[in-house]
Amino acid sequence: MDTGSGRPRPEMLSLSLAALRRRLGQGSFARNVATLVGGVAFAHLVSLLASPALTRIYSPVDFGLVALYGAVITLLASAGSLRYEQAIPIAEEEDGAVNLLALCLLLRLLAALLAALLVLLVGEALVTGTKLAPLRPYLWLVPLGILLSGWYSSFSFWAIRRKAFDRLARTRVQQSLGGTLTSLGLGLLGLKPLGLLLGTLVNQSAGAGNLTLLAWRRDRAALAAIGRRGLVQAALRFKRFPLFSAPTTLLNALSAQLPLLLLGTFFLPEVVGQYALGFRVLTMPSAFLGTSLSQVFLQRATEARRTGDVARITLALFHRLLAAGLTPVLLLTISGPELFAVVFGRQWLEAGRYLQWLGPWVLLVLISSPMSQLFTILEKLGPFFVFNVVLLLTRFASLAVGGLLGDPLLAIALYGVTGALAWLLLCGWILRLAGAGLGVAVRLAGRELLFALPFGLFVVLARLIVAEPLPVTLATALALLVFAACRARQVLRGEWL
């Protein structure tokens, strides 16, 4: 019976949720994406809500030091398992996949032990006299970070093979919540920058035990196939991954961390901290959408390769990423300085200016990075390696020019522009490799741009008329809420997924 209150009745909500589950379909691409994105979006929402408190507890210098530490960890851990974990979902035989898992864990352990030895023998000498000197008491976290993050990465690829996307989503929540609470709690106790350092470690590795326990419970019989002969056979069968994918991954990691390392070389840690925060906020859509879609795409496109359906799946992913990322990135790019001054404090105004030059690049990375899994699926790792070499060289040149001229904003602007051009070319290359029509992709991009323009014009008008940080921030928030409501309506009606 309708009470006339205007609120949806419980039975109506149940019917709507049931209809949505039927529309998504058990095991479908959309349902797998929704599972991962739902958990990860919640986790990043918590992190985003905590960020204003963190930026008032910790200084830009603290953020800069932690960003440099994270860059070192990422570089050392990026190819610690020689990228054999990427082959776990695509291995034809179960015995091969489980031996790949064991091989990855063994290689990660060896990498952590080697890092511990280096820290013990020459760690202090490496940081003395550099901008990393304040991190000297925390060098023991480096081998621990390599081991724990690698353990999580290995078992997450096993979970992808098992299509355990719900469990992966839970670990994303554990990582974000655990990392945020650790940073907040230790920061309030005055442990700076240790709180941010340990929060970063938790954010990289929490959930590893959960995935390990899941594999032990569900796949104990399969794990019994691990043996020395199986390890050797798996290593030889997928030797292309250490030969091509591992160097590519290392180059990717170096390219991604290059701004932090070079900014830390040419400028004070405060500049690194400003850049790190701006980059973090701008890449949040990529962090929860790009990673989740990438993992699901790896599994679905592997199946589509056998059925000849790669073009359709790739074009659908391109459209979904463009539709999800274009408007938010456009709005953040327009109102960056005002938004940062209000949300994070006026000491972070420069981070908003950096963000404005990085927007187009981040959007194209969001779109192209998940689709680049196609190089792995089609085992065309050599050409992708060449692309990453060129990308690294252009990034280095851009940042070095700005650094030598003593202008951090120029360095970041050149970095953003050259990066956007490179990833735009890569996006077209991937679509052609998949057999998807570039003309169709251009039409989809035009349609999404027309959809985003009213939101952008609304925020531009707010900047021109009011020109104060708070009203501009409120206008941006309103535009983002309307955009999210439009997308949610399309999802519920089955028009987007």
C-alpha cells in the first residue's frame, strides 16, 4: 500500500536491485566491473574524505618525502617477479598457472632479501647528503614494502584467474581504509612522516593475507602441483614476460616516478609534495576505474581472443572509460587552484596549478592504460617496450628543461603536454591493433565531449562571475554531483554498461 510519502517502498527497491542484477548478468563484464569499481570507489571515497585532515596534519615537505619513498619502492618492486604474474590469468593449463604463482612469490622473496642486503650495506651512504636524508631512519621499510606489495600483486592475479572479483574489491577497501587510518592515527600522535610512510605500506599490501587464505581454501588441490620441474617449465613457457614485459614495466615505473625523482633533484621536497597531492587527486578516477577495468578486461579479452570478439570488447572499454573520466577531469582541470585552496588549505594552492597542466594527460592514461593489456594478451610485448622507451625519453627531456631553468611549473607543463600527445598516439594504436574502427572511436569521443561541455561552461562562468575559491568549489561540486546522477541513471537503465 502506498503511504503517499513519496519514498520508494522496500519491495520496489528489492525489485529494482533484482532487475539491476539480472541486467548486469552473473559473470558479465559489466557485473565484474561493477563489483570491483563499487568496492574501490568506496575505498577511495574514504581516502578522499580523509585528505583534508591529512593535508592539515602533514606538511607539503612530509608529503614530498613520502612521495620520494614511494617512488623508490615502486621502482624496486615494479619488476621484482619479472612480470610472470601477468601470465597467471592467461596460462592454458592449471599446473602451469599454479607454478607461475609459486615462481612469482619466490622471486619477490629474493628481491626483498636483496633489497634488505643493500639497505644494510650501503643504504645510509646512498641517502646521506641528498634530499632523501630525512628518510634514513625508515630505510628498513623498503624491503618490507617490496615483499608485501609483491605478495599482494601475485595473489591478485590468481584471483583474476578465478574471477574472484568480489574478494579483490574487499581487499581494495581494506587497503584504503587501513592506509588512511594508519596515516591519521600516527599523524595525530605526532609521528611524522612515519605515519604517512606506514600508511603507504598498508595501502600497497593490505588484503594479501585475505587473498592467500582464499587460494588455500579453494585451490589446495591445485597448489599440490607446485614442484621444481613445474617452476622451470612455467618460466620457460612464458619467458617473453621477463624478456619484454619486465623491462617495459620497469620503464613504465621509471616514467611514472620520474617527475618525483627529477623534481626532488632540482627543487625542494615541498615542490614534490605539491605535485604529489595534485597528481593523486587528479588520478583518483584512474586509480579505482582504470585498475578495476584493466583486471576485468585482461580476463574477458583473453576469452574474446578465442572467439574473435576483441574489437567489440576493446571499443566498449574505450567508451566506458571516456564517459566516466572526461567530465570529472575537465572540471578538476578548470577549478584546480580554487578547489585545492578550499579543500586542502591555502598552502596547497600550487598543487592546484600543477593539476591544470596534467588533466589531458591523466585522462588519456585513464583510457589507454587498461586497454594496453591487449599487448599482453596478443603477446606483442616488443612494440610496447619501444613505446615506453620513447615515452621515458620525452618525459626526461621535458622535466630536465624545466628543472635546468629553475621553473617547476614549466617542468610540469611540458611533462603534461608531451605525455598527453604520447598517450593519444598509443590509444589510436591500440584501437587499430584490436581491429576497432578509429572513425567510430572519434565519433564516440565527440559525443562525450558535447556531453561534458555544459558542465565545464558552468564552472568557467562561476570563475568569471565570482572569482572566489569557495563559490567556484561549490559550483564544481554541484557539477560533479549532477554528472554522477546522470551516469547512475544511465547505468540503472542499462544505457551505459
